[in-house]
Amino acid sequence: MFTETSTTPVLLAFGAILCLILHLLIGAGQRRLVHRYAGLVSPGLDATPSLKSLLLEWLGHALRTTVWILYSSLVLAFLPRTRSQVETVGTRLHRQALHFFDWLSDRGFNIFIVAVVTIFIMRFTDALIRTIFVLMKRTAAPDEAATQRRLQTLSSIFSRVTQAIIFFIGLMTLLQQLNVNVTPILASAGVVGIAVGFGAQSLIRDLFSGFLILLEDQFSVGDVVKVGEFSGTVEGVSLRATRIRGLDGSLTTIPNGSITTVSNLSKDWSRVVLDLEVDYTEDIDRAMRLALETAAAYRHELPHEMIEEPAMLGVDRISLSTVTIRVVVKTAPARQFDLSRELRRRIKNAFQANGIKTPVNNPPLILVDPARQSPGDE
């Protein structure tokens, strides 16, 4: 017949195996339920876990923890050396448990409600913001990669700021339910905020200016811009700074707070403006007609890059030896530079082939009559 001492290891081993089986079953059930409910999430919001998935995950962790706590209590109860201590400790724990349940019935329900409501609002606002920006992405043109990146950045910023505000409000409410005086915390936060504001004014200005740049879509990655004395292609836009790659390959980083005026040379569409100088003695109508025909022929070769027919604005300037005519062509964004170079080359060749003379910057030749020279001029 087995004694109590001999059956103790068997019971403990059986309990360990049972707890391990329960642990694995709870994990398998949790993964199955999470996978099942994850399929209900909108495709635009799959990057963020749903509230049901989080609750199932927390429930699974709580059940597994409870199983091993019960097994630990069983081990302590069966060990001979700790049985008497467990009994005395159990009495005290029973008394503390009664006090805990009294406190839980008084304030625990309110704390639970505050925590659940805070988590729910954080998840709901995050899902709402992401849904709104997903709808905005769908209304935008699919080939506008810059617009897609801008909306994604704004979505992340709005979501983080909103969740931080909701979490702070929920934390203050929770501390009040725990009888913690939040007035010193709020006062300290205000003092720290003022100190940080004075010490990081330039950083705050950069962040705010960067947010407005993204919100108003002043420029984006790939645009050709001119900021002050710097010009080039935008390689990166963040909340703090803008990076511009110049034509010579130099990368200039400009804090957003210092950007007061920016010229976007590739917003929506661009324009080629050609000022052509023709010799004063040439037939100006013939030169204008030839330049316009050359530009129109080039446009028919690239209808997607030269989005409108070229226009001859006419005579722009007249000097003693030259007449300047102006031709304009509306182009796709940031294509005006390459198209203007090729168009200049074609018009130059057309003028040369048709005998249209352009002015030559030679110094004037001054002839002096030898008979009028004075003896001092020799």
C-alpha cells in the first residue's frame, strides 16, 4: 500500500504533465481563435492588431499563468517542509484576499472600466484614422507615389499623437481612482513642458513647419525646388528637415523651420520658356513661324511629355542688333529642363538650315580716315 510520502512525487509529476498539456492546449486554442478573428480585419488596417485579437491574446496569457500558479500552490502544499508554513501563510493570504475583494468591489470595477474604455478608444481612434487615410489613398491616383507616401506619413503622425493624448488622459483618470493626487503630476508636467518648449524652440518650429509642409503638400520627394540659394531635387522630407540634391551631386539638409519661401518647379506641370535672338535684319515672321513649326514637330514625337501645343508669344525685346522672340511649351512635371535643351538644339539647326541669321557678339569695327589723323596720333 502506497504511503503519502511515496505518492507525492507521482502526483507532482502527473500535475506537471497535466499543466503542460493545458498550457499547449490553451496556446493552440488562442492561435486558432486569433487567426479566425484576424480575417475580419479590413485589408487597409491589417498592420494593426484588432481589439478582439488583443483580448484573446491577453486571455490566453492569463489562463496559462493561472495554470502554473495553481501547480506551484500544489507543489508548496505537498512538500513536507513547507506544509506548515503554507498553512500559516495561507491564513494571512486569506485575510489579505478578503481585504482585496472588499477593495475590488469598491473601486476595482471603476478601474477595470477605465482601463478597458481607454484601450478601446485608443484602438478605435487608431483604426478610424487609418481607415480615413486608406480611403484618401484610394481616391488618389494610383501612380502618385509621392501622394501615397505623404498620406502614410500623416496617418502615422495623427495616430501616434491621438493615442498619446488618450493614454495620458486615461492614466490620469486611473490614478485618481487609485486615490493618487494627480495635481502635482500635472503641475510638474506643465513645468517640464514649458522648460522643454523654451529649450527646444527651434526643434518645435522645425517639427511644426514639417507637419504643415506634409499637410499642405507644398513639395514631396522627387520634386525640383528652389529654397533660398539652394536648388535641386528633393530626396527626403521629414518632420524636422528637408534634403535637397543639387545638380553637382551635393546633398543639402535644410531645417524645415528655416524654409520661408520655396519655389516648386515641378508641381502638377512645368513650362519651357525659350527666348530666341534673331538678327535685326532677318524676316521676323519667317523666324517665328520656323521656330513654332520645329517645336510643334518635336511635340508630336513626345505627346505625353509635352502636354500642350507650343505657343509663340511673339517679339519680346528689340535692341540695336537683335530681335528676341519667345516660345513657351507646357510639359510634364520636372521635364522642362531636358526638353528645353533638345528644343534649343533643334531650333538652332532649323535656323541654320533655312539661313536664319543669329546675332554674333563681335566688337564693332571702327574705321578712321588717315587724312584726319593728327600728328599726335601716329
